[in-house]
Amino acid sequence: MIVKISTTSLKPGMYVTNPGLNPHANKGIFLAESEIKDHNEIDAIVGGNFTVTFIDTELGSYFADKPQIKAEIEKLYTLFAEVKYGEEKKRASFDVIIAGLGTAEQQYSRILSQYKSAISKISNNNPLDIAACEDLVRQLIDQHESISLAMTILTQLKRFDDYSYTHSLNVSILATAFGKHLDLGSEELMTLGMAGLFHDIGTIKIPDKILRKPGKLTPGEMAEIQKHPVYGSDLLSRYSRISADVLKIVNEHHEKFMGGGYPKNKYGDKINSKSYMVGIVDTYDSVRSDRVYRKGVNAHKAVSLIFNSRNISYPAFLVDSFVKYIGVYPIGSIVELKNGLKAIVVEQFSDSLLHPIVRVMLDENNRYCEPADVNLFDMSLRSDEYDIVRCLDKSECRLRLKAYLNRTRRQ
Ligand SMILES: [Fe+2]
Ligand SMILES: [Fe+2]
């Protein structure tokens, strides 16, 4: 079976193959027909800026003495390929989202303070207010689609000093929105929302000097951090209102599809699919955030990072659904086109994720110009001048999303 993996997961003895792709049109994918000889070869591939490759599990020596691992991987690929969720829906446009932004902002602030007061009780040795948390998740589930999408944009604008609260709320917002996109029922959405809120609650048992350490963690400190899923599920198991599914997700949100995660190094279908969903949105939100030890990446880079972990950290069908939901260039991303224009992504189509509709805001000399919407799919049929060449970081562009949103709302 041919499997797509990250080049950093290559092992000597794996057989690299090319499933018929043109190497010139697929830069970054290592395409060859050979067995990996040693670690030097892997280092050279990774160092050559190839991020993914394909391996054939039938060939090469690696899987020859590991029939169980081979069988598990192949079974999982078949199993996950057969899992079907509902059809992806067409999302609301940027303008509909903008119209709901004011309401979404008020809702976000209200829910955030509700969450803070429910959580703060625990630091004063009082029980957690589970009913209040269920109530706020229900508000997230019940809100109109445009407000829900506006909230996913707001998850990009949160403040650094509130990280532990905003991150948990963002994971809950993104997990329920992702679940809605997959047409999950209200009980499953509640499970996702509650698990999102509480996924990192175990970190309250970890000293601040480790959690906020700017430098590299020692192996001992790292081991302590990796206990937070167990601390969290233990703490929550004292509450009868918390379901077994929520406990499972809190415990499993750092487990990985191919193994190598924590706390139990589970893999494949031993991990609940909702744990994978929370894991995906957790990664998406945390890599975008500025932390004491690193700068956050833009939304497009966060999506690419998750895409590269397809069938490594998370099953492919869930990664693909997430990318279809959030977009390759998420709504609100600032992109640079080949002709030098800078634009904001305002609408996207799940069958043409590389060619969204963008609103051009800055000319090739970085001067504001009359906003104009351009359908990049139509333009791509005529020339490559309107191809997206990159996604800009907030610091690189004087076009500020929040300022732009305010400008739009004043009109
Ligand atoms: Fe975590
Ligand atoms: Fe987290």
C-alpha cells in the first residue's frame, strides 16, 4: 500500500515511491524510487527542503520484520477511508461574517468572562462550575452560522496575556464549529465543546516556572508537561456530570495516529476520532499564538503544518475535512499575489481551495487602493499573474486585519 508520510518520519529500510506525480509541479514532495539506506540519506532529504514523500509498505526491508505494524497501518488506512461524515457545506461569505462580527465580539467577551469565573473557582479550592461551562458550550452550539464563523476569525485576534483562557475557549469554538461542519449531532458537539474547554485543565497542576519557561525545557520538565492530559482527566473524573467521552478526549488529545504521542503512546483506531478533532484544532490554535518561547505563525502556515501531519499525527480524512472547513488560505488571511498586489481572502470554495475570492487592498507599492474582489479561480484560467505566492505574517504588512474589519464596519 502506498502511504504519504512526512520526510522526518522516514526510517532506513522504507521504500520511497512516486505514485505518478510530476516532480517539477510538486516541489517539497520527495519523489523517487529507492530504498532508504541510512540516516544520512534521510538527513539529506529533510535538509533538501522536502517535507513529505510516499512509501510503499510492500517494498523495502523496514516492514519485512514488522508485519504487525504494517498490517495495522494498512488496516487503519482502509478503516479511515471508509468512515463517512456528512457532506461539507458551503460556507458564508466574508461580508456575511463581517456583518455578524459585532455580535460575535460581544458574545466572545461574555463567554470568556463566564469561563474565567467558572475556572477561577478551582484555584480557590472550590469545585468547578460544570453547569456554567455546559451552558456556555450550548451558547456556542446554538449560535447562527455567521456568528460562529465570525468567532473563528476572532480566535486569530486574541491577546497574549490571556493565553490559557483564550486558548481553551478557542479550542472549544473551533472544535464545535468543526463538528458542525461534519454534521455531528448535538450530543457529540457538546462533548467536543466541553473537551475543548477542559483539554489543558491539567496544566494547573504544573508549576508556572515550567509552563512559562522561555528557554528549552529539560527532559524532566518536559516529562512534567506531558503529564497534563492525565492530571486533567483525573481531576475531571471527580465530576459525575463530565461524560466518559470528555475524559477520554482530555486524556488523548496529544496521542498521535502513527504513535509517538503521550501519555500512553496509543495509535490509530485506539484513539477516539473526537480526540483527533480536538488535537487538530488544539495544534491549529496553539501554533498561531505568540508564546514566551516562540512567535505564532500565520493561519496558512498553521494549516500547512497540520496538512503535513496527515496520517502521521491525525488520520487523513479528518485532516482533509479540517482543511476544507478552514481553507488552505483561511478567510481573513492576507495574501500576496504574483503581480505584487496584497489582498484579504474573503470567500473560498471547497473544490478549489488554492483559488479563493480575494479583496485587493494594497497595490504593488503597498499603497491602499480601491477595494476590489477578484475570483482567483477565474483569473487562473487566463494567466498566472494572480496566483498566490505567499501568505503574509501580521508583522510584514501594514494592512491590519482588525483595523480593516473596523473600517469595513464603519462603511
Ligand atoms: Fe494539551
Ligand atoms: Fe492546548
